Amino acid sequence: MLARNISTGSWLPPALVPSNNQYPMAKVQTIALAGGTGDLGRYLHEELVKDRRFAVALLTRETSQKTNTSTLPNTTIHPTDYSESSIVSILDSTGATALISLIRCPNSVYEPLHKTLIHACLASNTCKRFIPSEWAGDIEGFPDIPISYSKTRAPLRRYLQDLDQQSEKEGSKPQLEWTLFNLGWFMDYFLPPSQSYMRYIEGEFPIDVASWTYTGCGQGFGRAVGQREGVVRLCFFPYDCVCKRLINPLSKLPDRTLTKKYRSAEEIASDIREYESQPDVEDVGVVEVEHWTITGATACPKEKTLRQREKYFSAVHFMSLEEMLSLAESQGHV
């Protein structure tokens, strides 16, 4: 949901609102972004360079289309084949102090690619902070859901923990500072693909705005924490409230008929079993998200979410769905 800082009028919390003279003497930190040309990476890139404390070293594959930097200040573009030597060279030549991965890649590539990023940080003279590519949901209560996480994120988390334990046994300082950032759910999923940087995958989310279709999935829970273009969004609601809080208002929009479908838990479980019986199939697709939903694993832990909301966003007003639709209508967007 949309959120606005009441005291500043900005869409960012006070600590994140840069001003022309807020950090006149601060040394610029360079943040290396892997996967920063699209999806969430583009949003994070745009927000970082709005703050004069940060510059961005953008890693991009050599075969990628040249990134337009005309509207992106404090940015350097660095083609890479994602080998360790190439990444180390970029980190050290730019003086990067942190490497953030926002890479969306095939499951078989995820772990080896991220281990290469980790090894590059360990070998770098300047970059000793790392954030791997994660997504959303309760990864503490459900570390292996979505089911592809058991082959991707979960093994990498254990690898990072093993590095810490090794340093602890040796009585030395950890070689690498790392954290997991719950990227969360975004209101972008309710935008037409042409109005979002997020990659469109048909049927990936219950409300498909391209086809204007809602697909209900068994019974489960959905909650959201996210940020786009400086707009903080945090939704916290049980899945059975989706119909009441989202579907009903959207169904009443003029000149649009929302198609409603339903996928039972049994249908989803059957598709998951079929996937598990074919180990060579790498991408389970939309059914993985459906399974994620009905297990309740999409829901961020309630107490932790509310605690962090109070700690980080106490000065932020979160708009209700009704407020958001009313604002959009007044601005001619509905």
C-alpha cells in the first residue's frame, strides 16, 4: 500500500530523505549492483543515486544491451562475464564497499553464481559486504518454500552461515558481512506491464492485470512488504481478506469486468507432485507460487513485521486500498 511521510511530505521515511545540504562532507560510497538493470534492481539503482552519499557500479553481462545512463547520475557501467576475476577487478577498481545481488536466474545457476559473488568479495580489497538475491515470505519458518528454494536460497544461506562459523572457530573476525533482505511484495503487481520495471509472468500472482483475471488458490495467507520509487508499501492481511479488500473494489471499477477463477489445493498439490517426479524439470513455474500461497509461507511473521513497521515507519501513513483507489481516480489513473 502507498505510504507517505507526514512530517516531510516525502514518500520516504525521514532518515532516507536526502536534501541538498544534508551530507555536504560525506564520503561517497560505491555500491555494486549485480542485476541492477531491470526488475527490482532498476528501482534500487534509481533510489540509491538520488542520495549523494552513494554511487553505483552497475554489473551487466557483456551481451546485454547498453544501459541508458542519461537519467542515472553517479553511475558507471561495467560489462562482466561474472567470473570471479572479472568481478574482483570491478569491485577494486571502483572502490565498491558492498555488493548487492538482484539477479533473477535459472535455479541451476543461482548457487554457483552467488558463490562466485561471495568469493569475489572475499578476494576484494575493498568490498566486504554482501546481500544475495532473495525474495519474500517467511524464510525463517519455511526456509525451503517455494520449493525451488531448497535447491537455491537455502543451500546458499547455509554456506554463508558456515563461513561465519569457520571464522568463529578460528577466533577471527568474520571475513564477510552479509545479510538477507526480504524484498517483499509490490504494488507493481497490480500495474500493467508497461508501467512497471518488474518482469511480467502470466498468472504469477492472483490478480493478473494484463488479462484482468483473479485466480483464487485454496486457502492461505498473503502479506506484503515492499518499496518502489521511494514509495514504501506494507500490506498485512490474511488471504481470505483479499476478496473483501481487493477483489470487490476492483470488480466495481467501471467498464472493466474482472474474470474470477479458482484453483483448489488438490489441483495445486497434484501439479507439485508431478513436478517432483521429474527431477530434470528446472522451473516449476506458476504452480510454485500457488503452492507457496496455500502453505502460508508467503506471510511475513506477524510480530516481527509489526515490530519493524513501528521501528522504521512510525512516521509513515499507510494508505488503505480505498484511499489509494480514490487518489488514483482523482488523478485520472482509473
